[in-house]
Amino acid sequence: MTSPSPARVSLGPLLHRLRRANPWVVDAVVTLVVQIAVTVPFVVPRAADVPPATWWAYAMTTLTVVPLLWRSRAPLACLLAITAAGFAYLPMHGPGQPLPYSSVVAFFTVAAAGGAWQRRVTLWAGVPLVGLSVAVKTNTAREYFFSFFLFSMVYVLGVLTRTRQAYTEAVEQRAAELEKARLVEVARAAERERARIAREMHDVLSHAVSLMMVQAEAGPLLVRSDPERAEAVFDAIAGAGRDAMVQLRRMLGVLREDGEAGASRAPQPTLAGLGDLVEEVRRAGLVVRLATEGEQRALAPDVEVAVYRVVQEALTNVLKHAGAGAVVDVRLGWSAERLMVGVEDDGGGSGGAGVVAGAGRRSRNGTAVVSGGRGLVGIRERAAAHGGSARFGPGPEGRGYRVAAEFPLVVCSAAEVGT
């Protein structure tokens, strides 16, 4: 394959710069170039039998060039002024020009940049004017053919240039719109990721703080009555704080813009960690029973995280509002198509009058009175994000509270599960 020549390589950027340049500068350069071209016949030696060129003839020739300074702003007026100056030059019998440079440039400009009505006027008036010009000068068939062919090709070239410019502008506009859409999508993706991380941070902090609050409240009592158990309680508080700090460092490391490689990032929780979660909550004083029904199947990593967080959020709510001593049943029910997750407490415990985190209140006999809350909203959003659903409400006979969520099972490959 042959490489492009240097001239072709540099032509594209040059044309791009000219198109973006100031129209006055471009028109001035074009006018100067045409003026140099029409000056050549006045400076080259002439035959002895030909009358010498006069300054008046040169001045009239210059008048056919000057209107090109306004060709971009008034293309049709520029063409008409050049045509009038050209007819005025004919009686002076000055040096002839190899080509009607000014008329060619003006004709091209109308075809390339003029409006629709300007192009129609040029076509209807151009044909008789070109014929009249040839009739006044030579009136030969050869001149007629050359003139009509020349201006026809110039007009076609102008139309093609206008079409190419319109196509280029459309492509550039489309590229700009696509870039804008890409930036918007990047911003939306970043917003969604930050929202996800915010939910993760809410779950981590809410769970850890609830554990520490419940255990800290029981600690002073146990110090006097059961010092050994009090020591275990304070160890659990410290462990919950350390675990929360590790997870927060990982999530904040994702948000860091400097991308330091040393940030510690623990793996996302999975169903295998539910046992540790339940044990941690038991140390806080709840009686938690974990049961699994059906044959466990492989889940996508993000679904496992969602299930873990739903259980964690529900247990955290029980800690906050039912308190130590409550009995909680955590059930995972596996079927051929769905995973059912249930967390239900008995309404007992020493927590007083709360219910699910911000979700409502309990009456003095433990009956749940439900209203909307951020904890429930988070559970519902997690389930809905994976094609599932979530339900909330009082437990059997109106005592306690029950959280139930279901997730559709999607077949995953071993590679997906391991990621």
C-alpha cells in the first residue's frame, strides 16, 4: 500500500483552517491572488502591433477584482458588480485575460454559498450574460463552447462544495451530539455508582453502629454483674468498629480520584458470610436462627451482595428497634426459579417502641404500625434492581415485624460466579 503524498497529508488541515478563518481575511487573500493574476498581462511585453496597456485599462481591471472583498457576505451582488465592470472594460481594448478570473470566483461563490433564490437568479441571468459577453468580444463558436463549458463546470463544482460542506457540518454536529451524550452517560454512570456506594456505606455504618450501641448499653450493667461477659461485649464493640473501618476504607478507596494502588479493598460480602453476620448479631444479644430450605444454587456476585445486604439491613433494624433478647428467624428458601429471603422477629426484646429503621413505630404491646422509611426503601431498591420484589409488615398475630424479599434465579457460569 502506498503512503499518501505530503501534499495530500497537509491539504486537509489547511482547508479546515481556511474554513474556520475570519471571512474578511479569506476574501482579502482571494482578492489579492486574483489581482496578481489579472496584473500579469499588463506587465509582460506586448507585440509591436498591439496598442500599449494604459493605466485606465488597469484601473478598470482592478474594479473587476475589488468586489471579491464582499463575496462571502453578498455573493450575488459581488457577481453583478464584477459583470458590470467587465462589460465596462470591453471598449477600452486593454490586454485580454486568459480566464475571467473574477467572474469565475464570484460564480463559484454563488453556487457554493448563495441562497436558493440567488442561485436561481444566477442561472437564469448567467446564460444570456455569458452569451452576450462572447458576442461582444469574438462571437466565435469556439469561444461560446469554452465559456459555457467553463461556467457550467464552475457552477457544478460550487454545488458539490456546498454539499460537502453541509455533510461535513452534519457529521461534526452529530459527533458533538454523540460526545455530549457520552459525557452525560458517563456522568449518570458515576452518579449511579456513587448512589450504590452510598447505600453500601449506609448498610455498613448502620449495622456497625447498631451493634455497638446495643452492646455499649448493656456493657455497664455487665461490668458489675458478669465481668467476663462484659469483656466479651467490649471486644465485640471493638470488632464491629474495626470491621466497619475496613469496609469504609475500601469504599472510600473506590471514590478516590488519585487511584492509589495501596488502598485496601476487601471483597464484597457473599452468602457464605451470612453465618459470620448472624454470629456477630448473636453476640449483640439477639437470638438468631438461620435456616435454609431447598437446594442452594449459584448466584451472580451482585445478587449475592444484594441478598447479604437485605439480611444485614433487616437484622440491623431489629437491633435498633426490638433490642437485645428478641428472637429472629432468618430463612433462605431456594426453589427452581426464585430465592426467598425472610427475616422475622417475635416483637420481644428490650428495645422499646421502635420498628424497622425509620419505617414506623411499635405500640407498647409490640404491634407494628408501618410507615415509609429509608431502610425499607433500600431493601426494596436492592430487590427491584435484580428483578425481584420486597414486602414488609407485621408478623403473625400483629406481633413483631417481617421482611420478605425474593430474587429470580439466573443461571450463571462458573467464571461469573468466581469473579
